[in-house]
Amino acid sequence: MAHFFLILLVALPLFGQSFTVEIEELPTTNLNQTTTKKPSVLMVDDFEDNDLVTFREWWSFGKVMINTKKVTEEKPYLGETSMIINGSSYNWYAGGIGTYLNEDAQHFTTLKLVIYSPKLNAGAIRIELYDDDNNNNVVDIDSDKQMPSKDDLLIYDLNLIWKGWKVVSIPLIDFVDFNPEIGDNIWNPNQLYGSGGLIQMQLVVLSSKYKSETIEFEIDTIKFN
Ligand SMILES: [Ca+2]
Ligand SMILES: [Ca+2]
Ligand SMILES: [Ca+2]
Ligand SMILES: [Ca+2]
């Protein structure tokens, strides 16, 4: 939003005198450029504050635990602190983690995650993005089905089929609407008409090979570009 002041001092044309207009302060940036400039990044979390409560507040559910961890490897794309995720699955499902976002994500095209997988087939992650479609800043949940009742849920399944650190880039176009009967089935996470836009994100933790597994991996950064 552009804030500027135009103070007009107008000497009224009394007795037929010509009037003067003095412009005290001019806007320093082009208004058009300012309003159309798109942000280049939406940081979900880089965990560098060593904190899972303030920015962002992360929750976990099921048999999944999270903690911060010092990054020991040195690579140009790595920070100093990551989030470590531990889970144990039963019938493929372990649980998951999530965070409330309430962010305008309409201009972004890619989700980037920097992930450490300790081995091939360390686990699998179902990435869930919730798009507030009834403009109420809340993920409305159907209490019977325990599923969103008004908002789009878009998912992408990621298998940890590598060993070591990796920058994973997922085009948002590859996310699939998981509830064709709910929402408008369009990825439109803007904040028009009171919408929370991208209202929340969850990572559901799953087995990769066996029905029951011990799963562990780290995430250094999650962001949209
Ligand atoms: Ca909603
Ligand atoms: Ca939908
Ligand atoms: Ca939508
Ligand atoms: Ca980090």
C-alpha cells in the first residue's frame, strides 16, 4: 500500500487575483509499480529462530513428534537450524504436522522444501494446502467426516526416495484438488472478500515401504516462490 501526502495550499482567488497551488510532498515511487509489485517469496518457516511456537506455530498429531535440530552439514542452501520429524506408522499412517498461515499466496507458482532424508524410502509426505473458499479465515471441518466442508484441500504426495539433503521444488500446478465436491476446485488463495487465502498447511507423514515403519526426516526450509 502506498502512503503519501499531498498537501495543497490554495490561495483562493480573492478580488480577482490568480490562485497558487503548492505541492508540499510528492510521491517518491510510481503508484502503478507499487500496487502491481508481486512479492517474490512467502516464507512458511526456515526454523532459524529455533522455535516451533512463535513464527510459525506448528502442531503435530497422531504418532508424530517435532523438534528443532542443529544442521551439521554445510551446503550453500542450508541454514543452521532445521525441524526434525519423528513418527511411527500403523497401517501406513503415522500422523502429521501443520501450521496456520492466513497468507495471500496467489502470486506464487512453486513450493520449495529443503529436506534431509536419512536413507532411501525413509517415509512419505502428503503435503496439504487449504484454500479458504468461503472467506471466513477458518478451515471449516465437517465433524462427521473430519474433512474440510467449505474449503479446497489440495494435495501432493512426496516420497523420500533419496539419501541426504535435497532441495525439492514442486510446481503448484502439480497439486491436485482432493475434494471435488467442496469449494470451487480452483487454487485461488487470494485474500479478497475477507478470505484467509492460503489458510493452513499440513504435512501428513506416511510409510514408504511397510505398513508399520519408524520414520524420521528433517526440513530446513519451507517457502513459496
Ligand atoms: Ca473457510
Ligand atoms: Ca475442492
Ligand atoms: Ca479455491
Ligand atoms: Ca533452517
